Amino acid sequence: MPVSTIDERAALVLIDLQNGIAAAPTQPHGGPEVVARAVELADAFRAAGQAVVHVRVTMAADGSDWPSGRTEAPPRGGTRPEGWDRIVDELSGHPEDLVVTKRNVGAFHGTDLDVQLRRRGITQIVLGGIATSMGVESTARAAHDHGYHVTLVTDAMADMDADVHRNSVERIFPRLGETGTTAEILTLLKS
């Protein structure tokens, strides 16, 4: 179902738009495109008196605080450059925005995101970020399970693989909420 409304108490939740992730090659939108659309959305949400939440992922250099379950893909370890986990400059510097730090794929488990949203009476989460099939999808699933209305801004997210992005947008997201473009969300915010 295409996006129908923005609730009176909505929050824009931006996943992993931080230096080390936004700089990675992504598809079908490049990191700079995703960040530019996120800036437009964040400015509009703030102007409408709605919450903006930045979710950033970090981990110890040795990966010891990352989930330890068995996977077929090797863990992404190694040395990361200084500041890799800082929110990109284009989105930082707004003291009214919330920042949530995670050490998991999704933004709910092990964080205070749900508490922060509920304290503010938030009923809808509007999601964007990188990567579509990981942090965004995992957060969307948990938001749906927590009873939030979920809206996914399909042109304000990207993945490392265009087919994987498309699978999330076309097959998974319609089961978890509504989808729309940045322009559609901005139009609804103004009405």
C-alpha cells in the first residue's frame, strides 16, 4: 500500500548514515543521494515539529561486543578509521535530534529506541538509511512487531546490491508497512 498519511506523532528514523557506511558503494542510490534525501526529510520533520532519530552502529575494534551467533558469512572485523561511526556532517549538529547507538543489525534490540519513542508518544516510524536489507529491514520488522505504523522511504535508502534492495522494497516492506518516496513524504508532511 502506498504511503497514505503521516501521523500527528511520527518520527523520522535514519539508520547508519554515518561516515564509514555512507561512503560505501551502494545501489540503486549512492550514499550521497541517500544522505541528501535524508537531509531534506530531517529538515521537513523538524519544521513540522516531528522527531528525528539518528541510529548509528559501532563496535569494539576486536568485534567482541558484536552478536556472536554462528553465520555463514565471515564477521566484518578489522580496523576502522577514526570517526567511521560518527553521523555524517550533513545530518549532525541538531541538538534536538535523538541519537541511538546500536551494536546489532536492528535499532531496537539492546538500545533505548523504543523507550525514547514511547516517551514522546510516537505512533509512526518513517525509515531510511543504509543498508536496506540489513539495518533498515531489521528495524522495520521490529517496529512492526512493536506496534508502530511503519513507513519506508524507498529512495532514501540503499544497499550494496540492487537486487537485494529491490527484494526488500518489493517483497518485504509491503508486509511491514507502507512505502513512499521522499517527495511523497514531504507532500504529506505539508498537508
